[in-house]
Amino acid sequence: MIGALTGDATERGCMTSGSQMSDWLRAPRRLWGRLISGFRSLPKPARYIITAAAVSIAVALGAVVYVTSLSSLVAIGTRQAPMQDPREGMVHPLVSPLLWVSQDRKSFVVRVCRWHAQGLVSELRRRPNIRYALIVGSVTPDFATPLGPLEHSETLSQAISAARSSPDVIDVVPLRIESANYKIDRLIDSIGAPKPLHMVPGRDLAITGVSKPFSASDTIRMNIRDSTGAQGTFIVTRAGQQLHGELEIQDIQFTLEAVSDTQYLLIRRDERKLPPEGDSGGPQVFPQDELGSRATSAAPPSSSAVAAPNIKIVVGFTRAAIQRVMFQRRSYEETAADPAPTEEEALHSLLQALLERDNDAFGKPEQRWGSITVTSVVADVEQPDGVDAIQGLQRLCGAGEDPPRGTRAALRDRMLKDAADVAVVVVNGLCAPPRIDGKAHLSCGPVEPDLVSCPSGQDDDDLCGLSTGIGRKTDYKTGFALVNAICIRNKTIHHEIGHFLDAQHRDDVDRDAEPTAHGYADPGGGVVMPWRTLMVTSRECKRCTRYAQWSSPDQEITVPDQSGKQRRRPAGGPGFDNLSEVRKNLPRVADFHRLRQCERTAPRTTVEFQFNLPRLKPRRHPALSAMLESGQFDKLVDYTNNVIKHRRTCPEFVISAVGATDSVPGPRPDYNKKLSVERAETIESWLGAQDPVLTGVNAICGPDGVGAHDPIIPTKPSGLTAESRRVVLRSVYLSCPPNLLGEGRSQQP
């Protein structure tokens, strides 16, 4: 029985299987034998030719392997115009034909002898046209690789601890990014199929497109998606060797922050853990000597407005805010060709990435109808940290300061230089202002109190940001905002500037603002995850993720549901329409820089009258030139020519003429008052006859006078001072506040 079973088993496959295995092993030998037989059957000349070809191929492959093992890849980037031949002038041997050249021919990779690679890099870095030259590992490297625990330096460990101290940080992952500039050039030049982005642990991300936004030459925007199909953006800016990145996909946010020239932190953030922004629509007190009756006046549309207005901002940082935002001062290797970025350059790079990300509120780059961009950064502004918001805004408005001092002077000088529209100051901590009738009381009042720190124990009242007003309550003189350093990545800059564009919070009720311009939020509880638009604060929707989008019943927003799938929802409804007011006010705010320049160049003068002229009775006036003191008529003619030019480029500024007299009493108590008004009327009548641009209520204010109540110098005993018998001419914005004489010295009689 046993033998039968054994025989059956052998019969059914055991020995047969071994025989087949033996046939498989003999098959290559049979094939080789057939090839040799075929080769031997060929004519002798054919055998010689085939042998020579095989030997040549083997030698060539060996040479390639040998040269490759003894060579290095050098990546080179030029600054401006590309060279016709990138290898031109290179004296080092074994420079191969180009392995890769970018489309703009400003970046390329060559192969160089290993012993000469470092010498070539050093030589190239001394050339003024070379932006970078470095030895790279491969032509198509991964963007970033994770750093293991054993690779953590002391500097990196300190940076990780500093990053985790921020209340919105969930996780910190250290990364290595070598040859950063070369990798960015490779990404800019990338086209074709999606490329994997191995950077975020646990998520399969792919780059689906790369573009360079119009707003910044050192900024690239990558469109990304994950394995679920969710779409997002990864925006990277560079300053010298330093990169900064902002990655956002669905409700997840990451920041790429540099620690050294090769070490970076990938920081996951949750902005829902940050404090809310402050109210920007409460009672306000504006400096009357600057605004007067125009506090709620509407600026006419500017002729210089363009199809896609751009609001340019200057951003100031306090010292403590810089330390909070940047963690610590970087230690980059400085070379002549690629020096380490300054603090201002590093902060500017950070802001470029943040603003480019949040500019999606104005549409995608190819369809953008507006934008907010940073022109420059002012470091170490004189603004105490932890300031009470109301006092900080008073300091920025600079009411009563003429000329401006301190922070206001530094910001306004930079705004004039850069033709910027709005100034933002980033501080390390921001306390809530006092509340009146449930609303925050903001102030740009005439008194500038001493700035004090936040009272202790008021963490619950901390704010992310605060602006000087809402909508047309603000103009080119009061367009300032404060932003808390911990909230700079929370879309707070766009939020505060949104108030200047007449956009309100969800629950704001402001009698001076558009009643329908409210933000919109969906607190969840249904299919989709909780979300809010740009103007809704965390106080109004605590668990909601903020999206860079204005509320609008005519727009849709894409948000994830409970399973991670993308859903489209209306971005607003009746009464929740930020978008309409933002579109309407964007050209006005983007024109602040022109109005500021108009004020700076507005002509002004003072003309002096002879004693008791023009006479009140009888009303027979001599020629104007005969009424004025010697040389005053020529001064008036020069002023007229200048103001005509100014009015043609700055029609929002009108001419104010205010007359005055000396202190010699007249025959009646009101004689000097009426005489001063008639002097102003005489000048205005003469100006109106010179050019149509100086005619009408939109060009010249009604005449005003202060009589003898504002002598320009202490009068002599007789009171006969020609300097006091005058008319002051100046240009004012939009309307004619009373008694605009001198530098705020006038008093109502």
C-alpha cells in the first residue's frame, strides 16, 4: 500500500516537476549554444565586424561609468540676461554638454570633473551675473527629505520648541532642503504630468501645475492635490538662500519655515485656535484739523484706477514681533554671489507668500480682479508690544502731530517712497479696546496718550487685529491697522484691509456701513465641516475653518464634508454680501497713494493786503494788484499756475481761502470779521476768472475769514502789521472744513 501510494505520487507530479525544472535551467545554455553556432556559421568578415562593434560598445559603456564615477553635477543660475553659451569662459576640464537648461536659459546643469567642481563653483560665484552655483546630487532631485532625530542640531531643536509655543501649532516636522534655489528653478520649469511632492508625512500630494504669479518675481505657485482629489496650493517665496512656503489644502494649513541654509520646519497650523479680530465699526473720533466734515464723505472714482486694482501696503514689525514670527536669527553661509537675506528681506519673503495665498479672495491668478501686495518692510518700529489697541491706533493716526514723529513718520515716509496705500504694524500681542454699547471704541482722536502694556490676566480679550475704521470712515490719512504677530498667517491682514473696503463681520451692525456687507459662516452640524468666509471672526464661529473668500450669494465655495469629499455651497445669502462692497471700494483704497502724493504736492501760499483794502463801503474796488502789498501779486500769479496744474491731476482737492486782518479795531465790532471774509472773496473771484478748472463749488470753497482773531505775529502797538492782513490759500481734500488757517492755529470768533 505504501509503495503503491509512493509510486502514484511520483507518477502524478513530483518527479515530473523536477524534470521540468531541469529543462528550464538547461534552456539558456541551449540558446547560447545556438547563438555561438549561428555566429560560427557566418562569413569571416561578418564575424570580425560584429566582434569589433561589441568591443566598442563595451568600451564606451565602461568609459561612461568611469567618467560618471569621477565627475560631479554643477547647477548654475544667472541673475539677468542669460548667456549664449553657459560654458563660456569656464577653464575647468571635463565640462560636458548641458544636462538640463531651463526654458528661460537662466538655469542649467553641467557635468564637471570631481576634482575641479569646487574650484568651478568658487570661480562662478565671483561673477556678478551668477545668482547661484552649487554642486547637486542629481538633475531631478526631490524637493525635501525628512530629517531623522540624530540629525537634529541644537539650533534646530530650539526652533522646534519656539514653533510649538505658538497656540495655533499642531505639529512640527523637520526637513532638509539642499540646493534650494536650483530646486525652485526646476519646479518653475516643470511641465507635463503631475509630480509627487514628498514633504507632508502621511499625505500623498502631487504637484499638478507650476506658475509664477504676476505680483512677485521671486514667488512661485504650485497647484497640488491629494489622493482624495482635494485641491490646494503651495506658494513658495525666496530671498537669497532662504525659502518660505505656505501650503493649504482643504482645512489643513502648513508653513515651511527656514532654520538654516539646509534645515527647515514644516509646521502644521490650526487657525481656529487663534483669538478673533476686533470690531472696526464702533464710535470713532477723528482729528478735525485733518478730516473735518469729510469723515463720511465719499471719494469720487479716480481716473487712475485700473481694471485690476492693487492695494500696496507697507508693513512694520516691532522687535518682539520679529522674534515671534522668525523664531530666531538665521545663520546662513554668506558668499559674494548669494549673501544671507536681511531681516527685512526674510520678512518680505514671508509676507509675499501669505498675501499671494490670501489673494485668492480676489480670484485665481489668471482671473484675479484685485490684489494686496507688500512693497517693503520696516523693522523695529517704535511701537511697544502688548499695546492697548485704542492707544496703538491713536499712535498710528498721529493726530495732533505735525510733522509726524516716530512710527508714523517712518511708515509715512516709506509709504510715500513706495507709493503704498495702507500701513500695517505687526505687534507681539494686542489687547482689546474698551467697549461702548457692546462695540469696540476705536479712536484717532486729537490726544495721544502714553502707550501702556496689556493688563495682566486678560488673555481672553486678546485680538488678532484691529483697523482704524470701516469703509469711507477711513481715507489715505487714517488707513492703518494693527496685527498680532501670532495671527499673521491667519489671513488677518486681508481681513483688516477688508474693513477699509466696507466689509463687516457677520454680526456687525454699523449705521455708517452698507447693511448687507456681512461675512458668512456655516457652523456645521450637517453634511459639510464648519467653515467661514474671510470677514467672520472666530468669536462668531468658533469651530469654523476660515477660507480666503468674500461672502456673496452669487459665488460658491468648495468645502469638505465629513468624509473628506469636496462639496460646493453658496458663499453667502441675503444680507451676507462682502463681495459687492469690496468690488465697489477697491479702486478707492488702491488710490490712497495718489491722494497722499497729491496732498504732499498741493500748493499753498499767503498774500498780504494793504491796510483797510478792499474797502467795505463804498464797494468800489481798485484792481487786485493795487490792493496787495508790493510783490504779492506776482506770488499770487505763481500760485495760480501751480494750483491749475495740481487741480488737473488731483481733482479731489479743492481750494480754501481764509482771510484775516490786523488787530486795529474797526468802526464796528464786526468790521474786521467782514473785511477778512471780503478779502477771501476777492481772491476767490479773481482765481475763478483765470481758468475753468478753478470755477465752481467743487473747485473753490466759499470765502471764510477770522477777522483779527488769528494774528500771524505779535502785533506792534499800532497793530499795523502787513503779515496779519492776509489771505491763506491751501488745497484741502474733498470738502472745506472751517477756519483752515495756518497750522491749526485758527479759532472760531
